[in-house]
Amino acid sequence: MDITVDHIDGVTVATVPVDELDASNSNEFKRDIAPVLQANAKLVLDLSRLRFVDSSGLGAMLSCLRQLTAKGGDLKLCSMSQQVRSLFELVRMHRIFDIHGTREEAMAAFHAGH
Amino acid sequence: MNEHATTETPVARLQESIQQHSRYSLGRSWADLSPRDRFNAVALAVRDEMVDRMLETERRYSGAHSKRLYYVSIEFLIGQSLGNNLHNLQLRDACRQALLNLGSNLEDIEEIEPDAALGNGGLGRLAACFLDSLATLGLPGFGYGINYEYGLFKQEIDDGYQREKPDNWLAQPSPWEITRPEEACLVPVYGHIEHSVDRFGAYNPMWMDWRVLIGVPHDMLIPGYGGRTVNVLRLYSARSSRDFDMGIFNDGDYFKAVQQKIASETISKVLYPSDAIVAGQELRLVQEYFLVACTLRDVIRRFEANHPDYSTFASSVAIHLNDTHPALMVAELMRILVDEKNLEWDEAWRITQSTLAYTNHTLLPEALEKWPVPMFEHVLPRHLQIIYEINRRFLEQVSAAGPGNIGLVQSVSLIEESSPKHVRMANLAMVGSHSVNGVAEIHSNLVKTALAPDFHRLFPERFNNKTNGITQRRWLLNANPGLANLIRDAIGDAWITDLDRLRDLDRFAGDPAFRASFRNVKHSNKERFAAIIRATARVKADPASLFDIHAKRIHAYKRQLLNLMHVIHEYLSLVEDGRTPAAPRTYIFAGKAAPGYWVAKQIVKAIHNIGRVINSDARARDWMKVAFVPDYRVSLAEKMLPAADLSEQVSTAGMEASGTGNMKFALNGALTVGTLDGANIEIRDEVGPENIFIFGLKANEVREIRQSRSYRPWEYCDSDPRVRRVVETFHTNRFCPDEPELFTWVHRRVLDVNDEFLHLADLAPFLDIQDQIAQAFTDPDHWTRMAILNVARIGKFSSDRSIREYAEDIWRIEPA
């Protein structure tokens, strides 16, 4: 999976490069995001391409969050479509993740120490 | 309004539209279309007429900021739509002429339409009648249901036994449905709860490892009479989230991937063929949740489009639960408000209760839905948590009000403490709704006193009655054009939208000319139906004989057996006693038995066997015929009801919630023979006791016999030789010479002290009143007078009246 990684003002922004994150590709996502998680503590996942996520995809993102918080870092999500946002809300994951409208807002939240 | 309306005549407009659809929707000229495609072309042209009106209706509702009703029902028994839609749009004559211009006949094309059999019986047909009334009254009310691929099975008869055949009514897409893939919604099911904390340290149960279904809506347009208002019935199909689960597919298990896709789409595949006993079937639970989740997702989407927050939800939205099948709505609305919209529990609960209302449809204990907790948790883990929390808070209140009353707590708890535990859906619906209604006066009283007395003591203000009704547009105007025209000629057509106006017919009951015309209409309806009997049941029925019709689901409590015992009595009186009946009679039965209901299927067989003996006995030829007309459905009922002289409504008192067949028969000029059960009581009050044949035990007498365990069925045999002779027949092989002892079960059952339907207690009074009926039929003038008065005084039982009461008392919605 060709995850694009940008480093901006001390924050790493990784763009999920697929329309659907589900059982067919969530393991691939976990494998390819692992080096990013190892190398960084403050990560923003840009979900602007994502149109559908199933429980495997949500589980993969939850795994990212847990790895980062375990080492004192944090994960923020940004640029979700309404449908993806609805799925987060359906299963109460919107309360677990720090979700922002744009990557700028997500980075600003890191800088503000939230 | 239709934009073509001002430039063309309706005939020219429809004719052009039909031809356009022939060519451009179906790809052939009208002359080359198959009969089915001719129906499709006409239906598409009629649908076009409704679309503009539907959009205009929506503009009106939005402009008025109307409160909307969402009527949620696991069944909508629509039947055919073309005839009814044309009547309601007042385009029937125009369509007939347009088709004549094309060389075709409207009635022939109407016959081609398959029934949309998305229901089992009364509950589903009531929902369909209610949609017709909502639209006719201009009320913003929308139906929500499931787009079953297979409707209720088709009934075929093989050597007297019922055989079920699948009804794949969507094998060819319905021209009435407009698919809306852009409004599809996601529905998670299965999985487990992971107990965690959120970013702020609060408890946060997460729903993990769920499987997602997609609900795709299909809209059927529902025109009200006059065509000003066109509402929508939205039916959901389940689709898999993707063609295959590629993860499984990539692992090399192609068939497992296909199976998972099929499993997802199975959710809306088939209607359960019983309106009562489905508990314990996991697919049914998923089906019910699928309906609830799709409906609520749509309700929320529409609400949020115009409202900034949830403070006005309950004043903008009413959701009606047609029986307990959608009772999960209580938990789903709470889940959305608390989990997704972040409302505090108490505020969410206030909104939920103020929004939801529930109709109870049955007192039969086995029909009250309960789901095993382990299955429930497997399918809906988060909803089980919410139900436990609702229950905890509710039982706290109950305990506070009556400390130490363990019996009360056990009786009202949402969880039955059995092994395994069960979730009680009726309790959930009653706790989570602001209104609980029964469907006839007696039934509503029994809900309060027998079914849920503890709930009634806790919340007396919630309980009310809304007696069922039927739409006169389908059941008189469309089904019985001869009678409709006769009435129109006598008193005008105000009754089409105000059924109480039929009262004006009262004065015609004594008019010899009107009575003669009424009889002529009935006779021609009987001739038409006799042809159907001949074609389907292979029985030659004499239209001059008394058409005695027992048409409804086959069920022990509806007592087709009681009626059958009368048939046997008449036959034995004729052939053994030489007693000829006062009038020749054709005993007509129709109805489906649930495929897994042995007794009901045996009753179907018994009707056939008894009919075979009687119909082939030369001694009975001029006096008796017995016919079982197969595959009872809405379109058959529309031909059967107008032909009835006598309507059999003989359930054990206290067991039929309301019935609506009783109303349809009376509206079509049949006299009722019935027990004081369901709406029969109110029909008697309306038509007058002198114009109805009432017999048998009353509900309180039935209850007393059961409670005191004083039922001694053999005493009825000892005291009445007629009863003994009929009962003993079942101990012989008289009606089953080729299958010895086939009906001995009837003998055992009716002589059993545990016969909860008390057949023999009511048999002698039933035989007596049937004698009176036969005698009355020999006086055509008097019989016709009674029949006219039944029609004239049946106005209360319009579904327009029912819907007005629901709208004013429960939903608080108004015409826009």
C-alpha cells in the first residue's frame, strides 16, 4: 500500500491511499504503516480518499492509536467523509479518536498540545 | 400537479405515455409487447402521473414544516396496485379509453399484475389500508418496510394437502418501485463489545468485529383519493457491502466469499410465513433490526436536513411500531441519541418515549416475541447493553413505587429470568412508547386487564383503543364496482372519502326496487366468483345458493373446525335423517396454513376430504357443495368478498384481536355469523343485533371456564345427539376411506378438556343459529334488507376513521 508520508512542523501526516479499508487490505495497511508508527510519535491520518471502512479497517486504526499512545504519542484523524464519520459514530469510535475536519486543524491541535 | 395536465386530455396523455414507455422503457411497440410488458407499460405511465404529485406533496409538507409520521411494519400486504391507483387518481375511465384506443382492455391488463404479497394477513393488510387513508386524508405519513424478494408462499393443493410454492414476485422488477441507491445506508450487526474508556476517561463501550449490511431503499408511491397527495412506502433490500469479501477470496476460499455475500442478501430474501410464531430464528431478529436501523437512519437524515439539534425531534417526528416486530426501535433510537448524538441518557429517553407509539395485535401468548439473550447478544451486543440499562432504570422506578413487590418487578421486567434469559419485546415496546393501543374495544380492554395489567397500573394514561378499519377505496370502489355504482346512483359518492355517508342508504332498505337491484348486483358477483370456484376448486357452485364464506388464515383459534362440524351436521341430517336444509348452500373456505403448523394443514385436508364426499353424493347434489378456493390473497379476496352472502367470524371469544375481514364482508353486503369477539362486537353495535347472527360463549365466560378448569366437552355430546353424531364421525373413516384414522386427531382434540378453543361448547348454539340463517335466507326481501343495512351502517369501520383517531390522539399530525 503506497502510503504517502509528509513531515510538517514536527508532525507526521500519513495519507491512507485507498477508497475502502476493509478485510481485504487492512493487514496490508497495518504492515505498511508500522514503520511510520515506529519512527514517529505524533501522527495525523488523512482519510480524505476513504469512502468505506469496515470493522477490520477500524480495528487497524485502533491498533495504530494504541501503539502510539503506548509510547506517549497520539494519533489524530482528519478529512473523513460523512459516511466514514457515520461508521465511527455507529460504533462509538468517534469518542476514542481525536477527529478533525482538515489536516491543518489536526496539526494545529498537536501544536496546541491537545 | 402534472405539468401536462393543462395541455392534453387525460386520455391522450395516458395513451401517449403508454406508447412512450412501450417503446423507450421496454423497447417494443405496443402491439409486440407480451401481456406482462403491457401491464408494465401501463403501470409506468400511471407511475409518471404520480411522480409529479409526489414531488408537489413533498414541497407542501416541507413548506408547512409538517410533523411526519413513520409507520414501521414488518409487513405491508399491498396486493395489486394498478386498479386502486387508477381509482385514487381518478384516471380509471381515461386509462380504459386510452387502452381501448390501443386495442386493449383495462380489466385484462389489471389481471396480469402479480400481487405484492409482502404480508401474511390482517396485520400487513391493515398497514396497507392505513397508507391509503393517510394519503387520502392528506397526512404526512410514510410506510417503512422490507422489500422481500419472496412474498408469502403460493398455496397449491395436492390430493387435499397444502403444498407451498415460492412467490418470487420480484423475479421481474416491479414497475411501481423506484430504487434509490444514493440513499442506501449501512447497518452493522454481530460482533462484540469492547469495554474501554474514551479520550476523556469516561466508560466507552465499543462495538467491534461487526459485519455490515447495506440497506437499499425502493419507493412505492401511494396516491390518496383525488390524487392531491401522493405519499411514499419505502421498502429496503439488503445488499452485501461488496461483491465478495476479498480477504476471504484472496485466501483462496471462493465459496466462503460467495456464501458471505449471499448471507448478507438473505436478510430481505423471504417473508416469514407466519404472523405469530417466529421466535428463536436468528435471521428474523436480524431482519427486524435491519428494518429498524434502515428506517431510523432515514428518519434521522431527513430530520437533520432541517433541524439544528434534537430538542424538536419528538415534535417533528412520530414513529409507529406496528406490533413488536419493530420494537428494537426503542433501543436503536436510544443508541443513536446517546452514542452518536451525545445526548444525556435522560434527555434521550424523554425523546424516545415521546416519539414512539406501539400497537399490540395479539393476545396469544405464543405470539408475543421473546428473544434468547445469548442470541440477542450475538446479533446486537450494543443494543443488549442499552436494553439492560433501560431495564435497570425502569425497575428502579418500579421498586421505588412499590418496595418489596418482587412479583411486579418480575412481571414488568424487560428480561425474562428463564434459562436462558429472554428479552421481552412487548415489554420493551410498552416501556419505550408514550402510547399503547389495542385494535378493537374488547381487545384493548383485554390488553389492560389480561395481557399487561401491571403495565396498565403503572402507566394507565398510555393505554388506549383504536379500532381497526379498512379502506373503502379498495374494498368497495375497486373490488365491487356493481355495488359501488348502485350506491353512487342512490346517494352520490361522498362515501368514497366519508364512509359514514353510507347511512343515507338506510332509507333504501325498504325500497323494493333498490332491493331488487342490490340482489342483482350480488347475484352477478356470485356468478363471477362461481366461475373462479369452478376453475380453481373444480366445484360447480350454484349462484342461487347461499354463499357461506370462511376466508382467513387457517388457525385453530379461528375455528374452521367449528364451521366444518356444521357442514358435517347438515350433511348427516340430509342423508341419514332425510332433513333437507331450508336453503341450498355453498360452503366456501379459503386461507393459507403456516407451513410448519400441522393442525392447520390437517384442517385444509379435512375440508377437502369432507368436500369430496359431499360433492360426490347425489343425495346432497341439490343442497350442499363444499369448496376450498386455493391461494387466498388480496386479489382473490377482492373477487370473493363481493360474492358472499354469509361471513363466518367464529373465533373463540377473546382470541381475535379485531379482524378486518369481518368489516370487508359487511361492507360488501354479507351478513355476519360470529361470536362476540374482536370487532364483531362493534359491528353488532353499529348494524344492530337484528341484522347480525351472534352466538356462543362470551370472552368472560371463556375465561371463567378456563380458570375454573370446568370444561367437560363430553357433556355437550351427552346432552345433544347432534353434537355427538358430528364428533363421532371423526372417529370413523367416513371422510378418509383411503387414509384410515386420518382425522381421529380431531376427535381427540375436541373431546380433550384442554381444548382451549372450546369447540364443543359453542357447537350446539352454532348449529341453532345456522338453522335461523338458512331460514332467513328463504326470505330474500328480508335478507336483502338486512344486507343493505349492514352496508349502510358500516361507516365506522373505515380506516379513514382509524387514521383520524391515530393522527389526533397519538401522532399529533395534521394535513398539509
